[in-house]
Amino acid sequence: MSLFQILATLFSLIYIFFAVRNKSICFVFGLIGAACWAYEDFVNINLYFDGFLQCFYVLMSIYGLIQWKRGAEESQRQLAYLSWQQHGLVLGLGVVVSLLAAQIGLHFFETSLPYLDAVTTGFSIIATFLLVYRCIDNWIYWVFIDIAYVYIYGMQGAWLFVGIMVLNTILAVVGFINWKRQAAEIA
């Protein structure tokens, strides 16, 4: 277990703790955790799509912090659900992005688990946008994504990352419940 796995785990847990509570400070910890995680992906566990995803998270942490700080009071009222049509769009887009990413991975990288890595990456990108725009349903997507990551990291022997994904799965359920409650209080 490397220092970067430990740091990525620590900062990622702090990130999810604050994200579940709908606090913008989550993005600061998310940025640090994602940077450590990307290093580990590229250098030690050979998951290139996940490494690129972590780089994306670094950028989205900056964007999310700006978005959430820009409308601090009003953003608390902007929690919303996706419509069934929007879920269909998310699923369709996720499949297309995942298939394209898998093909790129197969042709340009020697990556472990190219299809599953691509699927979790594609849907993680979409779920991250849903979180930044405070769609309550983002947490449902994260439950399934995190469960898939338990398997991926287990196959790579990254047991600390397996542990964080188990915790993230539980916290995604808590996040859904908390955001749903907050939306009901505001309505």
C-alpha cells in the first residue's frame, strides 16, 4: 500500500463526507484526493481511464467549487431530480461514451480491464456533472459505479481503494437520503 493510496483514501473520504452534507468545501478535498489517486492509477495500478478520470475530477473540483460558491444561498434550493427522459439520456450517453472509451483504450493503451474501466469512467464523468449541478439522482448512479469499482480495484489488488469504494457506496446511499430530505425541507 503506497503513500498515495493512503492520501487519496483520506482526502476522498473527507470529500464524500462534505459532499453528502451538500457543503462546497468538499471540492477542495476532492481535488487533493483525485490528484493522489491519479498518480497511483498511472504509476502503480495501470488503470489509465481511471487515472484520466481522476485528472477530470481535479478540474471538476475547481469548477464545482466555483459553481457552488457562486450561488451559495440559491444553490441550496436548486436540488432537483432527473426526469425519466433525462435518465434515458444519461444511460444512452453513458453507454456511447463507455464504448468509445473502451475502443480507444484497446488501441492506444495497455490498460487493465478496458471495458469495465471505460464504463465506470464514462458514467463517473456524467455522475460528477449531476453532482455539480445538484441533481439528487447523482447518488443513485454513484452506488452502481462504486460497486463496480469494488470489483475493479479488487482485481488490481488495490485493497485500500476497495475499502474506500465500499464506504463510498454506503455514503452514496446516505447522500441520496440527505439530499432528498434537504429538497423536501426547501420545497
